[in-house]
Amino acid sequence: MTSENQNEILLFHDNIAESYDDILNKNRFSEILRPLFQNILIQNIQHGNRILDLGCGTGEDALFLAKKGFSVTGVDISQKMIEIAEKKAVTKDYNENLQFFCSDMEIFIIENTNKFDVIFSNFNAVNYVRDLNSFSANASTALNENGKLIFTVLNKLSISEVFYNFLRLNFKKSWEAVFNRKRLLLTDLNIFFPGTFVDFFKDHFRVKRITGIGIFIPPHNLTGMYNKLRFAIPFLLWLEKLISSVFPFYCLCDHYIIEMQKK
């Protein structure tokens, strides 16, 4: 990551740190994504595991695991995010199971000498990584034998974003969602289809499972649609669970959660 990109990312996340939890708590897509992701984490973690949370934000996922007795290290580029996470840990008396560090996550996994059993990252933090080949190699080095990587990644195409923008008669955004989704994003993220993303990691990891989210429900940036579709959301969620982990459907989702294991 260039210093210019790093500064832009740092400034963006420092600016939203105080309101970050409120933003996610009011976002219906995030309310669905977080428990799904946390459930996948629990399926992949055993007691005694050392866990690394990259792009931990204000620490919600790290705190969730610490409450269950796991030892978690959280890393985020934003000092303001880290300060909020540390305050939460003290307030909830979980700090004996938690460590937080302010660092670029790519630098952290290179310089940190500790080994982990699970490395995870939620809410698109890995989309900021510029060199995924190097990141894959460094993550492998940072993991113990048979260690696991679990990431939530923003997809290159969200068919629901195309559809719901079309319903709103915003044909320009619907077109951009197909051919240039990056133009619709608030920050400069690297977005890939699941198959392309897997290719960056294939030398060091094998894929266990890919779970899509947001093929039927409104995408993360159109959560106002949830009020309009309130009556249909339970049915749409049922459809999500039915096919979102099946190829090729997860390739069309707004986000996907990818579980990998070190070779």
C-alpha cells in the first residue's frame, strides 16, 4: 500500500470512528452480515486458539470472541478506532483476553513474531490490500500449521445492487453496478470475483467454503430498501440461506465470506 493510499484510508476511518458503531447498527445489511460472520468464526475456532482480527475497527468481533474466552489480538490502522475498542474492553472487563494494536495490517503480519491459529477480517478490510499475493504469503507465515483465514470481502458484482437500482429507476447506477462498481464506492477498494480472489491465495491456502450474502436482500449501500420491502425480507433471507453457498450464486452476491486453510 502506498503512503498516499494509507493516509487516505487512515483519514477516512478516523473521521467515522466515533459514529462507526451507529452506522453499522442502523444498517440492516450489516445487522444480517455480522451474526452470520460470527457464527462462521465459531465453527472454525477451538478453545486455546490464538486469533488475529485484521481491520478490527471498534472491536465488536474481537469482543464477541473474548467474551467466549478466546484470546484475540485486534489490529486497525485508525488510532481512534483502537481507542474505542480498548474502552469497550475495559468497560466489559474482557481486556485479559484482548490486545489491540494500531498498525497497517499488512505491516503487522510481516513484523509480528507471534503465531496465530486463526486470522480473520470482517467488513471489507482485505479489500484495501494492494498486493494480495504477498499478503497471502505473509499470512501463511503468521499462521500455525493448519491455520485458518476467514474474510468478508466485497464482491466485484452485486446482482442485487443492479436490480434494486433498476427498481428505483436509477439506470445509470444500475449500469455502473455491472461494469464499474468501484465508482459507486466511498473509498478506493480492490474488488474481485470469488474465483479471482482465491487465485491470489492458492499457493498457500485451500478453500473450505464460500458463503455469499446479498443476492436477494438489498445490498449494503441501499439499506433504505429494507423499509419498502419489510414484508418480503424473511422470504428473501430464506432464499439467501438456500443457495448463497452454492456456485455460481455466491459469485453474484454483494459480499462473500471465504474460509481458507493453510496448506
